Amino acid sequence: MNKGSAEKDALVLYHREGHVGFITLNRSEKRNALNLALWEALDTAVSRAESDTEARVVLVRGAGESFCAGIDLGPDNELISAIGGEPGAAQTRPPPPSSPRFPAGCPRGSPRRGA
């Protein structure tokens, strides 16, 4: 598989131009809706951005026409099961499970440093 094909298949991309890092949600066929695989890929991309000493700012964007449709409400979304509940428009559960970067109870605007 060549690099172009691997990038096309990646759920989240990271690259830097000058001192600006770019994280791109790359699931445009689903309007970048979050499933467990995309959530984990996003965490990996954020880690890459954090370790990129040349990046002074990081922009998060979505491929295609939408930034992000929110959580994927499809019946095969493992993320819904991870947070508990059944997929559907009435989903009222808390955000996706905690990660080292966003431990349970940590406000989403204040990631824990050094994770």
C-alpha cells in the first residue's frame, strides 16, 4: 500500500505546515461521525500533535462537507456500547469513555498534561 492510499484509508490525519499542525477527521462518507475507531484515531493524532515540537497551534477540521456530525448513531457503533445504552436519536449519555488525555470527570476544555 502506498502512502497516498494509506492516508486515504486513515480515519484521522495529522500533518504540519510551518508551525501549524492540522488534524483532519477523515470519515467524510459518514460526515465524520464519531465511532470507536475514529475516537481512538483522534486520540493518536492529538498525541502526535502534542509531541510535534515545531507545531505552535493545531487546527482540527473535517474532510468533506461537514466538520463532524457528532456521535454515529448507527447500530454497529461500538462507541455507544462503550458508554452504555442503545443507539438512537434520544441518546443522552455522557461523552465517550475517558482516556489518559481526558480522564473521567476532567472537563473537556482542560486536558490533563503529561498523559
